[in-house]
Amino acid sequence: MELYHLTAHELHDLLRKRQVTCREVTEAVLRRIEQAEGQTQSYLLVTADLALEQAAAVDARIARNGPWGPLTGIPIALKDLLCTKGLPTTCASRILEGWRPPYDATVVRKVREAGCVTVGKTNMDEFAMGSSTENSAFQITRNPWNLQCVPGGSSGGSASAVAAGEAIIALGSDTGGSIRQPAAFCGIVGLKPTYGRVSRYGLVAFASSLDQIGPLTKDVRDCALLMNVISGHDPLDATSADIAVPDFTARLDGDVKGLKVGVVSELMGEGIEPEVVQAVRQAVDDLTELGAEAEEVTIPHAQYGLACYYLIAPAEASSNLARYDGVRYGYRSPQRAEDIVGMFSKTRAEGFGPEVRLRIMLGTYALSAGYYDAYYLRALKVRTLIKRDFEKAFETYDALVTPTSPTVAFKVGERSDDPLQMKLADICTIPVNLAGVPAISIPCGFSDGLPIGLQLIGRAFDEETILRLAYAYEQKAGHHLRKAEL
């Protein structure tokens, strides 16, 4: 098998045995990018020279028996809303085109300290607002399993890159499903950590009470390894939790005997494709064969998650995106304006795409005088009810099971004129963000040649259990071994 199709832990074994060099691994990934990028359009920026420079430094460290770990020398892709010092960070928006941050995001610093090799910045829906990576201001990313289909969003570039072998591992962000849904569409593993588990410092904010950074990888072990690196308290992030970080690989032993799993009935019925339900049911059967116990559970307020999310997230976005005004940094309209308000209006109208403008207006309306109590405040109360539903379920169950997405990947342009159907792609993932708990998506089958995702949801700060379940299922089912053929 080609080096670019191997997992990080497989490449680590080869590097440790001196059977390959980091430069050879990096060159293999860069060649794959040259070969595949014209079809997938996963990247907004490929940093080939930087990657080769970092690879040479790793090889030198290995040669002198210097310290190195499981991800040292492993090529990684970064979603283009993670600040990278001196490298463009655009959030796939014209309003930040060419902007180079003066600092690294905490997760970027951590993966570099771990010895990862940065190969580029990946495409995304503008400011992470979308479910298909069609909302980028620069290009549309394609799904490696079927180039006529979307890779999901908003972390579609990162998911597509990993699935196509254009990166070994990647980082994305998840506000309402933006790691898990593209992971499901692209047949890879994606994990949204508990809110506060991973520092958000240097993540360009969409909705600050919902955003989380997490891994996109080829298998569960790689996901656990990357979580080991990026997790932990960060004094630079006021929402970062000061909680001990376990070794997430310690319980990846295939033993799930005695774990109780609840299948969320509200997310297994109407609106979910029959093939998806069938694949998830089969996955539950596989887990019970491995020794887990499974039964139906209800999360009664989950049905209100979508409506709740599309009040809270746009409200936070309208506040966060107010900083893009053409004055402090980023794009400024060249058109003459009568006053500063006119300059703001022209800059934002030209710099933001239609989906971002729509969400800013929706959020501003929900926060406006006379409507705050009726919309935003009520949505916060519903969010509390959803969170309580999860807490009650976790009194009985160790993990909850749902599909990751109600469908497999849809065609490019298919839902562009149907915003409701586009937003329904996140109906299974959004309640998890509202509750702030962790969840992982792993491949559990195929429909018409396209991957299906299984979502495992855990208690707050109990990523260990869902990784344990995911690994046991993955080893039994083997769907992760199937590769996309461009």
C-alpha cells in the first residue's frame, strides 16, 4: 500500500524501525496532493517547502536519537480557520483574503511541538457556516468517493484530504457537526471533544459557546493519538477546562463487555434514509455481539435542536463577526462611502458571502429589542432542556448511538436552492453541540458506494468510553480499511 494511505501509527512503526524517513513520507503525501488536488480541491494553501523543511528537522532529530513521539514526522492538514503565524488564514472568506496572523493557535503550536509536519490549510464553508463546503469563497471541495458529491461541511477540506490520502491526519472544527458529518460523508473518523477539552485559542470564532476543535483521521487509534496531543487546559482560553487528560489510547483493547448503549429513537425514524438506519442497527448488533448491552432510549427535546441551534449560533455569529469592518484588518471596500457606516456596509456586503450575510442578519434579528425574549432567550431555555435530556440518559447508559447524518453524501448543487434540506443534514449532530458533550463518527457501511457514519455520544469529558466502543466496533467491522479510489 502507498505510504499516503497508511495510518499515523503504521507510519510511526516504519519510522521507528528506520524503514522509511520522514522526508519520504512527506514527499509521498505531497505527490498525492499534486495527483489528486485537481479533482478534490481540498486545500486553499499547500505549504510544500515548509513541510519538507520540517521533515528534514524530524529526520535529523531521529538520527541523533532525540526525543520524539507517536505523531512525530506525520503530515497534518489544518482547517483554514486555525491561526498559523505568518501563513494565510482566510476562513474561506474574501474578507480575510491574504490575512496572516501574528501568532499560532494553541492546537497548531501543540501539533508542531509533537513533531507533526504541516502540509497545508484546507478549504471549508466560509467562517464554518455550511454543511457541504460549497460556501467557500474560493472553490468547491469534492468527495473522494464520488467527485459529483460534496464531502460534507464545514470541515470538508480536511475530511476530503484525509480520505484521499492528501494528509495522514487533519484538524477541523465542529459547531453543529462540522467534524462528524464530513467524516461520515468521507468514510473516515471524526471526533468532537467535550466543550472545553481542547483550547479554542486561535480558532477564528463562529459561535463561541458551541465551537470545538477536533481530529479527522483514518482510524480510531490515530484519533486517540491526536487527542492526546491537542487536549488539555490552556490559560489563554477562558472556556478551557482544567481537567486532567487521560491517555486516550489506553483502553483501545476491543473489550466493551458490560458497557450499556442507548439507541436514540428520535434520530432513527422519519427523515433518516432506510439504508442508514439499517447500517446503524447492524452496528448496534455488532456491539452487542462484542459484549455491550443495547436498548432504545429517548432524548425527547432532540427534535427541537435544529430550531434552537439556528437561533443561538447565528446570534453568536452576529456578535463575533462584527469585528470584520474594514478598519482593523482584512478586506476594505474600495468604493467611496459617505461616512464610516457606509464604509462598514460596503465592506461587509462585498467581503461576506450570502450564507454568512444570511446568518448575521438572522442572529442580529434574534438579538434585537422586542425579539430577544421571544427567540434567543427561549432558545437558551430549550438548550438547557436538551442538556438535561442527555444528563438523564447518561445516568443509565455509558454511550448513546445515532446515525451521524440522515443521508449519505448528496450531489454538488443538489441542495443549494433548498436551505431547509441542507440544514437537516446536521439534525443528528447539533444536539451534541448544544449539550456540550463529546461524540465520534466512524464508518459503519456503504450505500450506493458512499460511506455511512455511525455516531457514538459520550458523557462530558468521557471521550475514553466512546473511543473504546468505536475501536472495538472498527476492529470487528473493518469498514475503515476500504479506501476511496479517485
